[in-house]
Amino acid sequence: MDEALPSAVRLSLEQALDQWRHWQPSPDSRPQPLRRLDAGRSNTSVLVGDGQRHWVVRIDGYRSERLGLSRDAEWRALANAAAAGLAPQPAYRNPALGITVCRYVETAVGAVDSIAGLGLLLRSIQALPAIKFRLDPLQRARRYLEVLGERELPPALTDACAALAPSPLTLCHNDLLRANRVATEDGLIALDWEYAAMGDPLFELAVIIEGDGLTEDEATALHQAWLGEPPGQDARQQLVLQRCVYRELGALWECAMDILKSE
């Protein structure tokens, strides 16, 4: 692998590869690093292989609890999603080392990431078994503020949350951006489940609309694809509020990540 990795990341990667016999199913031999995948702001992912199969080793770039995340919840959601064909097969994890290993999935030739397919993926994820971990936007915002050394919540966030109507909670991926979706021959699957939690499914839509920069026409089409029918006025208004919640949380997350990456 030509790309240079920071020494701490390299050490964690080598420790993960040294544990290859504990991966499920285990490789035929110790996997070798092949290349660094597109790096997110928070973690480093490396493609590895044993000559026959490929995996992605993700090395955490921060302590997940500082951002209010749960690696146990992520693993349960990932395992359930993989069993349903909605995520890569998990192979190994070591929370103490900040390591998660999954099978590598490539985009299938001719497969597309469509609005209709995304609506189906959303409904399928939300039908997965519940986990004992919930996304509370205000609580999550307070975690970000702790990293920033601040206390006061943004008024736009508190106002939007106060105006939201109660909604049944479902499992949500909560980071289902284009970079975390792969089009396979069997449909879309979701990568990177670290933000998975029980939450309002309209927030999940808001993440995609805002994070992927969808047009208003595309946003409406996604809302309809998810519902299976044109959304009513109340549903549209609730989505507007959730988009505000996501923008405010996203802004805090960006600032918190700047702090964490500099430590």
C-alpha cells in the first residue's frame, strides 16, 4: 500500500490484521493492506485482502462516546442489517482498539442509486429489529457542545425540536448519504452504521436531502418514494422542521470534529 498512514492508525491496522484468525469467517491467510479508501472526517478506512476476498478495516479517529455514539448499538444494527441483505457482512470488532471490520462491497455494473431504490432501502431499514439506543437531537447537540466547551443550545434547534410532533421511533441509519450507499445487483445497501439509533424516520430523510444537496423536486420525490404516496401538508411541514434540526446538528458536528481532529 503506497499511501502513508499516521503511525497510530498504522499500529491499529496492524493489530486488526494480527487478529485475522478471529474474523468471522476467517480469511485464508493474514490479509494485506491494499489501499486507503476515501477518508471521512472522523475515521480511516483501509481496504485489505487475502488474495481471494476483501474487507474494509475502519479505525476510529476519536472516542465515540464523546459524540454520544454507541459502538455496541452500531454492531447490533449492522448485524441485523447484514442478515437482511442491507449492509456488508460484519467480520470483527475490537472497541478497545477502535476497530471494525466488514466485507468489502463494490458497486455492481449497471446498478444505480435511484430515488425509488432509496425509498425501498429506507423502509427496509426501518423494519429492522429495534435496538436499545435512541437519537435525541438535543442530547446529541449537548454532547457536541461539551466538546466545544459551550453550553447554550442554538435557538433554531430548540425551536424546531419543540415544534416537532411525536412520532413512532424506528431504526434509522442517520448518515445515509450517497457516500454511504452502494448499488448492488440486489438493490441498495448501506455502509458505515456508526450513527444508527432509534429515531424519527423523517430525520433520516432530512439527512439525505440536506447532506446530498437534493433539489426540492428530488426531496419531494424521495418523500413520496418512502411513504408510497404523496405526502400531506403536515408531513411536509414536519420534514421542514427535521431539515432544520439536521442543519443545526450538522453545524455543531463540524465544529466538534475540528476540535477532535486537532487534539
